[in-house]
Amino acid sequence: MYDDSDKERLLLAVDCIVFGFDGEKLKILLIKRGFEPERGKWSLIGGFLRKSEVLQDAATRILSVYTGLDDIYMEQVGTFSDVDRDPEERTVSTAYYALINIAEHSQKLSHRYSAQWFSVEDAPPLIFDHDRMVRHALERLKIKAETEPIGFELLPDKFTMLRLQKLYEAIYNVSLDKRNFINKVRSLDILEKLDEKDKTSSRKGSFLYRFDAEKYHRAERSRSLLNL
Amino acid sequence: MYDDSDKERLLLAVDCIVFGFDGEKLKILLIKRGFEPERGKWSLIGGFLRKSEVLQDAATRILSVYTGLDDIYMEQVGTFSDVDRDPEERTVSTAYYALINIAEHSQKLSHRYSAQWFSVEDAPPLIFDHDRMVRHALERLKIKAETEPIGFELLPDKFTMLRLQKLYEAIYNVSLDKRNFINKVRSLDILEKLDEKDKTSSRKGSFLYRFDAEKYHRAERSRSLLNL
DNA sequence: ATTTGTAAGTGTATATTACACACTTATAAT
DNA sequence: ATTATAAGTGTGTAATATACACTTACAAAT
């Protein structure tokens, strides 16, 4: 019926776009490659899929190797297959993005594998098709953030309204009015206002909030999180 | 630095979810497998990626083999990697969806490869993880349809308002008010109203419309196509 | 004790968009 | 001329988005 003799086996890689947020800018984690090809250039963290594992597990494993982090939210972005994307051997790569909270985890990874945080906007050029992967991941993150509270992953447990606002401003690269922002967020009723205040940035201090997972799941999917 | 000796080569398949619209229901094209494994069961059309081609080309080639169609809109859905998804050999598969206009193309493919159209809702169970692929493809189609005029692909060149409405009703599985629907579509200003009428379904006849690609691209991204 | 500087916090009016809803019209067949 | 059928059309109301500026709480300095 059709000719199966042309089945060709090839390498399947996994590359991870690790997003973080430092309170001002959306960041990605890059490593300076310590091996050929392209030694010394910046790239995403990555590795190869093993026959015994699924892609999601490979992505989790690779993230853990490079950052020491487990239990991190990851989502598949897409699969990139340019014929000569890897000069060594025909390799197809599936990209995943991860969302992590820089403040809580940054110290662990600072010195391993020359990993470094870069603002999404002024990251250095990356090897292979990694720049394209990052662009795709960003698009997916934007779509995700419209309907789900990605702050769960990218912010510390307790955070101020301003920080949440700046997160959305960073992701969508816009500026928002704080009154409208807070009204919108309040209407979603997925945050718990704490009694605590964060006094690091003002004398008055600003109240801390926390995501209320239960409220969120009750209200889930009813309305999108932000209209921009 | 890290151990690359575990690079394992495997098969990469491509499976295609072919969506069509018959004026009433959203349909998918399935084939009855003429080969092992799972001979005689229903499945998506698929094949294997060759070393010399990119995934998009493989998807295009596979669609062409099974349907004779070229120049069809296709989009990557995702990559599925359950370890034992294919009992023969470790195989990872990337799914693509295609949008085609049944009326114009159906005759070509009717008898080849026992291909058959099924309503998305009452399709038979599929082999491997193909049901999951279809579900994912549907989700992606819904997201796509919110912001882009998929009618370009799924409808004939000229169509009635009712047909366009039924397309959205089929995709989102809702029913819409025709007055609100037409008002919304008109406000987008991406259709050209023709002088012709389609008289097949009523004595009065209903005017035909056509997508105006130029108007569409001018208005692109300004607002989403439908809020549901 | 008072003043001052800083960021936090708050509300309303207007514009836009979504939604609900029912009768009239054009035409072919009889 | 009558009738049956689907096409075509508009408005009022509710919900949501957007624009916009002053007051408050507090710590530090005097």
C-alpha cells in the first residue's frame, strides 16, 4: 500500500525555555555551551530523548540537571525540524517552556554550567534555531497568560499588586493603569489579601496577596484573566 | 559535562488530523488501516519523517498521498511520545491538522485508502493515541478560530451567512443568534457581499459572501473574530 | 512634635461591546 | 391569488473596558 522501507531513525532532542521574572523584566535562562558544536556560544538548556522516557519527563530531567529544580510547571511549545538545524547529525527538537520563580531558586543555579539570566529583549543571539524557539515559547506564554494565572508559577507565594501588574506588563510589553488593573484582578476573585505588608519599597508598605487555588478552580474558565 | 553516550535514535512519525465541514457538522477524515499493526481499525492518516525533509513537508506529503490535495493549510498541533504508543518500535509522532473544504475535494478521496469522513462527535475509536491527538487538534482549532478567519480554508469560495454561522456553531458546539452573528461579522468588515444568491435552500434565496483577503489583512489582529 | 517625601490605595463617569429578542420580505410552487 | 419557506433586519439593555487624579499611611528628617 505504501512503502515503509524508508523508515529512518533519528535523534530527538529536547530544549527548554526557562522563563523567570525578577519584578521588572521577563527573563530567560541561558547557558554558555561547554561542548562542541558551537562551544562558547549561548544556548537553551537541552538534551536528548531516551527511548524509555516520554518528552515531558525528558524536559523535566534536563531542567533538573541544569537547575536542580523539580516540580516545575512545563509545557510543550512545538517541534522544530529544520534539516540542518544541528550540524552534527539530523536532529529534531521539541521545545518546552518552564516557569520558575527567580527569587526563590536563583542561587542554586548561578554557577553551574555558566547559566545566566537575560532579559527576553536583550538576550544574546542563540545557537541553531533556539531564537525561534524562544519566540514561539513567548507566544504560547502570552496565550496561556490570558486564561490562566501564570503568577502561580512565576511569582513567590506572597506578592504585591504592583508586582503582579509588572508581570503582565513584562509579558505583554505594555503599560497598564493600576486602578483598572486592580479592579480587574479583584473582579476575578482568585486572590487572597493578607494582613502582611511588604515595606521594602515604600514607607506606607503595600499589602501582600496570595493566589487562592480553591477560588481559582471554582471560577476556572469562566472569564479570561486579562483583555489587552 | 554531561553524558552523550545515551543518544538513542528513534522513529518520528507524522499524523494528520484532516478537518472538513459539510455545512452542518465538523468532520474528520479517517482511514481504515490496510496494514499491521491494528489492520482494519480506524486511524488518522500518517507516515514517517524522512531525514531529508522537515515536519511540515512530511505532513504535506502525507496529506497529498492520501487525499491528492496540495496547497492545504496545515498547522502543527504537538508531539506525542508515550513510550509504547506504537507496539512495533519506539516511535514519537508529531500531529498536524489540516483544514479542507469537503465539497470541493471530497470526490477525489472517497475510494482511496478507504478514507471516510466522520463527525467529530461520533467518530469511531482510533488506534494508538490518535483520539488524544484529535482532541488536542480541536482545542487548537478553537483557539485559532477565535482570532483568524478559518472560513478561508473550510468553506468554499462563496458561501452564505448561515453556512458561516453553522461553521462556528459546529466548531464551538454552541448555537448562536443569527442577528447577533451577522452584526458581529459585519462589524469585522472582512467579507464582501456578492450580488449572487444561493437558491438551493429557499425560495427567497440567500446572498453569497466571499472573504476579502485584503480587508482582512488590513484589519488583522485588531479584534478577535468571535467572543463566545 | 511637626514636616516632608514616597509609593500605596482608591472610585466614577463614559464608551464600547455583548446579548436578548420577533416581525417582515422575497420568492417559487400551487 | 394564495401559501409556504427560509432570508433578512434593528433596538434596547446589560456587562465590560477604559480613561482619569487625588488622598492616605508611614518613616525619616528636622
